[in-house]
Amino acid sequence: MQDLKVTLIQSALFWEDIEANLAMFDARIDALQTPGDLIILPEMFSTGFSMRPQKLAESMNGRAVTWIRQKATSREVAITGSIMIREDGSYYNRLIWAEPGGGLATYDKKHLFRYAGEHKVYSPGNRLLTVSLKGWKIRPFICYDLRFPLWTRNFDNAYDLAIFVANWPERRSAHWRCLLVARAIENQAYVIGVNRIGDDGNGYYHSGDSAVIDPAGKTVFTMSHAPCSKTVPLSASAVTAYRSGFPAWQDADRDLANLP
């Protein structure tokens, strides 16, 4: 496992305007002199967190998927973020993992945000995704998944880095900040959260607070409430040293499915 450089892009989003968002992120990525190995965009980066997939969702051959694949190839960097996808008569809040060579991997959001009615519009995923980059095992999640530690549990060090892309409103920003740290501590892995900023089409304000947390729960880097692009180095030795020096992962409860 080699050291990894990850670029977080925190931004406001144009409400339900795919072309405007893609043009904005196109410019933001082109402005990066050294994007590192991976670029992370927010949840539903092409539309904002909308409940209108009937109007806005696309197929896996659609505009946003084509854009992220082409951008990953042209910049020779992995790029990830979630978008609305229409497939087999259902709609998904789907994270796309685009690799520099043109390959794609996907993760469908498991926990749909009931408070906003997401569960009435989108179908949940039921499969975890683990991808490899420079020897790192990386597991991406989407927003509300952050609240559910069983789904994100890192049994037997199945991952070294967890990513949460989000449209997490400012009114619950304290939860966001605390839960990112908690997921890092309990899973002895790096955790990165990339959230949007600004008002959405429903009038909810998002404060960003994107962050990188190390396996011991220390905040390596955090963003304020403004647009920001930041490349942060992640230490491979920090992961292995912490796990070997404090091997709590060996005592994890693996039989949780049978709890009363």
C-alpha cells in the first residue's frame, strides 16, 4: 500500500441543472494543478438532492456518466460522486467510481433518507462496493449511510478508507462532524466526507464541513463553509501502524446478524 493523495471538491450546486453543474465541475477539475490520485465530488453532484428523478435521472450511458468517465481518463485520476440513475424501471441514488482507464464501478445508496421522502422515490441498494487504488481498499457510501454503523462496519480490515459523499444540511452539521469521527475510530480507517454548500431548491442550507479523519479519529483537514478544492495526503503507514499498535479490530463482533 502506497501513500495516497485525495482531492476533495466542496461546492454549491445548481439546482436540477445538469449541464451547469457539469460545466462548473469541469472548470474546477481543470483548475487543479495536482489533483492527486482520486477526486471526490458531493452526492447528486449533477442535480442537487432532488426528488424528481422522473425528470432528471439518466441511464448509465447518460450525460453525467459519460462526463465523469471522460474526465477521469483525460486527467488520469479516479473520480467519484453520486448521481440519479434510471435502470429497469427504477431510480437509484448511485455513486459512480470512474477509473483513469475508462472502467466504472457503482454503489447504490442503501439507506434512503425517509425524512425527505427519498425512500418513496428511489430504490435502495443492497451491495457494498470495495475498490482498490494504489493498494488501498476503499469503500464508498452516500450521505445517510453515515448514521448506520452496522452497514459501514469494517470487519477484518476489509477497507482502509471510507468515503461519504453528501448533501447534509447545516441544521444537522454537528451530527455530520461527530459521526465522521466516530466511523473512523470504530473502524480504524481513514474517513473522508465531502459535502455540498449553499441553499438547495427546497431552501435548505448546507454548510459543507467536508473533512478528512485519520484512523485514530484525528481531524487531518476540514473545510469551512466556502467553495474549496484541497488535495490531502493519506499515510499508508498511519493505517498499518495504528492497527498493529492498538488491534481493537481483532475483537469486533462478527455475529451481529444474529443479535436478538
